[in-house]
Amino acid sequence: MSGGLGRAQGAYDEMVFRSMVLDGSRFYSPLGLVSEGTKIDFQVEVNSYLYGTRFMSYIANRHSPEKLIEWVSRSDGSKGYYASQFRHVFGQKLEDAWQDWIKSEKEFQQKNLEAIRKYPVTPYHDISQRALGSVSRAYYDPSSQKIYAAFNYPGVVAHVGAISMRDGSVEKLLDVKGPVIYTVASLTFDPQKKIIFYTTDNNAYRDLRSLNPATHKSRTLMKDARIGDLAFDQEDGSIWGVRHFNGIATLVRVPPPYSSWNQIHSWDYGEVPYDVDVSPDGRLLSTSVAEINGKHSLQIFRTEDLLAGRVAPIAHFDFGDSLPLDFVFSPDGKYVYGSSYYTGVSDIYRYEIETGKLEALSNSETGFFRPIPLEDGKLIVFRYTGDGFVPTMIEAKPTEDLGAITFLGARIIEKYPELKKWNVGSPANVPLESMIVDKDKYGLWGNLRPESFYPVVQSYKDSVAYGYRMNFSDSLSLNRIDLTASYSPDHGLPSDERMHAQLEYRRYDWRASAAYNAADFYDLFGPTKTSRRGYVFGLGYDKLLLYDQPRKLTLSLDGKFYGNLDRLPDYQNVVATFDKLFTVRAKLRYTNLRSSLGHVDDEKGEAWQFAAENNYVNGTAIPRIWADYDWGFALPLRHTSIWLRSSGGTAFGDRLSPYANFYFGGYGNNWVDHGPEKRYREYYSFPGVALNEIGGKNYAKSVLEWNLPPVRFRRVGRPGFYLSWARPALFASGLITNMDDAIVRRTVRNAGTQVDLRFNLLSRLDMTLSGGYAVAFGNNLTKHDEAMISLKIMN
């Protein structure tokens, strides 16, 4: 990592902690890091690497690299838990050592700040008072006095936006689908037609899109283009960029109308061009190039040479291990401006193309990035802070007075020079062919192996059952077979209902099952019961029709045959009037849900589902159809959203037949559960009344939900078990059944609340403790309110 140097010698890591000391930002404890720091910060899980690398570097520097290895190694006599092993090796609690590191880090970074301040620090004027998290390349439009860029910061879904130069306000233009950390998306701007070009699906195949900032209208230009590092050529209206495919980086040109691309030049494997720009007159193209040995250079080409197949730079500057970032042309095309960690600090540099002279233009305490040179000689840059990048203005004045910092990794190397020999060997030297023990076609039965066997406790009709479960899977876990058998010793049960057996087969697309008097562990913790008398055989198939994150469209097909049935499969309190049932069901589900950094739930978007079912019972076919539609939008308050969830359905059959009805009621959560904690969102749920109490041949239902801001907990528990957040919500529902018959029509309403507490166990397992209360309003209800408490385990 870090160009082959390792994170301990990375300039970015130094900048992060130097900025925290300068800004007086909070240093998270080990518990606070996992419960909050990796969730609400704009860098999210990257903080694990930042803090972890820094703390381990401190330990190696203070105690020796060998001691560090002893701590993280699993050897004879070592402790199983990392904190226990830390105390075993160092004779100190990890939490105490962590505080020692924070103190040492603050002293170390304070000395670096003093080294920078030996020379005049570049003054700046912030354009906006808010940090904008991750920021793409930005463009200034003088006519509107706005800066266009893509942003991604906590509380707001990633978007293309505009920063006003007048008052610093940020206008959201359009959401960015599939953002990436730090750069969000690749973006360029046509200053004549006032059109923004940007990419979506930036972690996948990258679509190229255009956006009119005046109308906020966007359209797709190329699907799965795989092109990034966009640059606009004002001379002919084309777009240049870098296309990645099979490890090869290719410079491409996209002419109007931007529906196809032309290959210009493909670099050798291991060489990657990035940060492309085109001069205002269209004659020159600049790009930074990374080589396989970790070296970087800035290269300038003539576009006419590139189009003619001549790939020879007219200017070249070798930055070595320092990264030349975001170099862009000046308005007159004589210079390129960019940033580099040349001294260990990201400062702004100017490279004169004709002379090859490189000049520094800033001496920053934290770091300046993404310069935009203006006509008056000033520069718009983005200043790094602990909350992300802030747009700011500086004067472009050459200086030779730059303060250099000390790297913690360099200090460790100086103290322990033997680390210079701790190098990872080349993977080319690994004899992979000699390590192959067998070659054969991969099949299910030959590769199916026992996975685990263990005793189980289940429940069947309020009786406890004891048994055993056996799990089998193949080596790639493509196929799984689970077999569970149990017995209920309760003599209150008929003798033919005391044995229970369940067999399940699952592949990524197919499902098959068989059961006899099915029992279930979670039935021990009612009120919802899934155990049923009788036998059942089932076959299912799932097909992913659309996968374009966050958009997904899934088709599910199921067929089941039930025998000796006494209760309806989906409704535990409804008696089966016939003991045999054959049902087939098709379900089409679409989701397009989005959320911002730091979220605990979906914050905007839509989801719909359409289901068709045919129940064949006693020689009669009884079709049913129903559909759900959810739509939500984010409110200005962080992580707050409003949702409208609607559902409706109808059955074709005799209203007196239970197979031709839908049934509603209750929260549906068990005291200990494994299903969705927000069960009140399901179409069959209706908190405040009894389970399955309200029935009808047809229905219409709507739920209005207000998700309130979550409360984060920084220091409740220990790293092995802690409380992460609380999520409150309010909801109100309306339900009408038998809409076509006034005599049996029923109308009920409810209002309720639910609070979910998220716990984390052993860093891997989430548990959710939920509590809720709802009141129902309507005639002839057996109950009018309901309290719910549920613990969802092993998420």
C-alpha cells in the first residue's frame, strides 16, 4: 500500500492525524472507533486502517517490531482475545496503551506543525463554511459564479452540486449513483453549453451521463463505458478519459454525441494514466502516470500527436514516490497546476510547460488539493479537514519556503533498521503449479462435505422439541443441505405429531424443501408461530432480472404441496377447512433505495412488489393477487425521512373460504426473532390488533412512516459487546377490507411507534432489541392496543 512503502510511511495518514491535532478533533477510543468512528465519518471504514496502522506503528516504535508481531501472532500460550493477548505481551491494558498513543501522537504532530510553521503558512479564505466530505474534480463557471463538483458527506446522499461563490451555499443538483470514496465520481464541464458530464456506478462499469445544472435534467450517454478521469476539449467538444479493462488502461476520446469512444493509446500492464486534462485551446493534454514500481510522473502531450498515434510527451516531470495529483491547465495554457506530497505535505505546484520548471505555490498546514486556476491569478483549492474537503481561495504566489514533516514510519526505520529487510517477496516466485494436488470437474455430490452437527431445541404448538441438526455444503458453498430432526415428549400432543423433520436444499437460484410436522426454534418465543401440522413439499426458483446497484429486480417462483394441514400456511390463527392444499406463487420485486454516509436505514427511493398466487384446494382454483409500493424522501435533518407504504390486493373466490382472504394484525415480531425488526412495514402487519384478526377478500392499506434521526452511542459497552445506535420511528396506518361489500366492509386505523437498539457482539454479529407500542381504532376489535418487545439475534 501507499505506493509500495506501506501506510506507516504514507503522507495521507500523516495529514489525517496532523489535521486532527490542528483542528482539536476527537481521537476515538477503541470502542468509539467501531461504534461511531467507522460509521459517521466521511471516510467510514477507512478509519479502521488509519487508526489501526497508526496504533501498531506506535507499538512497534515503542516496544519493537518483534513485540508487535508477538501480539498479533497466534502461537502456543497466546490468548484468544486480542485485548487479552495485548496485556499478556505488554503487561498493560490495551485501553491504557491507546491513551498513551493519543498523547504521543499529539506531541508528534505538534512538532510537525511547528516544522511547517518555520516558514510563512499560506493564508486562505474559505468559500464555504461547511466541509463537504469527499469531493470530485471541480470546475468554476464565471457566468453563474458557481463551482460544480460531486460531493459525498454524512447526512446527504452523494450528489452533483454547485457551490455559490457569493455566499458559499451548496445547491444539490442530482444524486450520484454508485459513488466512490474521496473522488465520488469522475466529472468534467462544458463551459460553452453549460453541461456537466459525470460518471455513475463508479465501483462497477461506470456509465457516462450528462447533466444540465439549470434544469437538473440528466440523461445516460453510454452504459457500462468503463471510462473515468474525464476531461473536456473546448476546441471540438470531445471528452477525453481513461478506460480500464482487464488490467489495461487506455486513453480514449469520446466525440459528440458521446455515444461511442475511440481508442487512442493503451499503456502496458502496470502503467496507469490518471487525472487527465486538456488545454483551453485543445492543443495539449496532460496526465499523471503511475508505473508498476510505484513511481509517478507528470506528462504533457500534443493532442494532434496522440490522434496520429505518436505517443511521446513534449514535457515530462518525474515526481518519484510523490503523487502528482489533479494537474490542470491554466487559462492561458502555459502552465499546469496540481498538488503533490513532495515535502510530505500536499501543497499546490505550478509546472511551466515550456521550461520544465516546477514551482511551489503554497505552504499548507494540512493539505491543499484540486486547484482551479482563475483568470486573475488566484486559485480555488480544496483544503483538507477532519470532516472532509473545504473549498477555499489562495493567492498563487511562488515560494521556496516549504516546511517538511517527519514520517512516523521513517522514525521507526531509523530506530529499527532491520525493517529495511522486511520485504514481501514477488508473487511471481510462488510455485503455484506445484501446489495443485488434483484437477477434476467440479460437481455437487463429489464435493458435498459435512459442515456442522449440533443439538437443537425447537417448539411445536407450544410444546418443546429436542433434536439434532446436520448441515452439509460443497467446497465453494454453492450448494447447501440442512437436515433437522426432533421429537416432542409432550403427551398432550397426538402421537402422530410428536416427530418433526425438515430437509432443505439451497443453491444460489434453486430451493427445495420437505417437512413433516415442521417445528421451529423461534416458536419458543411467540406470539408468531411458523410450526404447522402435516407434511409439505416445496420447490422454488429465484432469478435476478436486473442488477444495477442500487436498482434490483428479482423474480421468485414457488410451488408447495401441503397435506394433513390444520392451519393456513401463512396465517396461524386461521383454520384450514381442507387438509390438502397446492399453491403456486410468482413474485416480482424491485428496489431502488438510497442512503447517505452514517445511515442506519434507507433514506430515500422506491420499492415495489407484485405477487400472484393460485391456491388449488378441494378441486377449486382460488387465485389471489396483491401489490406493494413504498416511496420515501429524505428531510433536511440528517438521516430523517418520510415514507408512504401502500398495498392492495384481491382474491377470486368465495368470500367465506379462508383461502380467498387476506388476513392482517399485530406487529408480528417474536420476543426472540431472526426476521426483519421493522415488521410493521409488511402488508400483513397491523399493530394494535390481534394476529390475523382482520380478514377480507380484498383490501387497501397505507402506512405513513417518519424515521427520526438515530442516536449514536460512543462509549456504551466494550469492543466485544457494545450498543451502537438507537433508531426511533413513528407510524400511522389505515386499512379497509371487503371494499365491494358494505355489509362486511371493515375500516381500521392505528398509530404507533418503535425504537430499535443495535448491539454488536464480537465485531461480527449484530443484534437488535426493539420495543414498540401501537393503538388501533375501529369497531368490533378484540384488542385496541399492543406492546411489543423483540430481540433479533445473529443478523
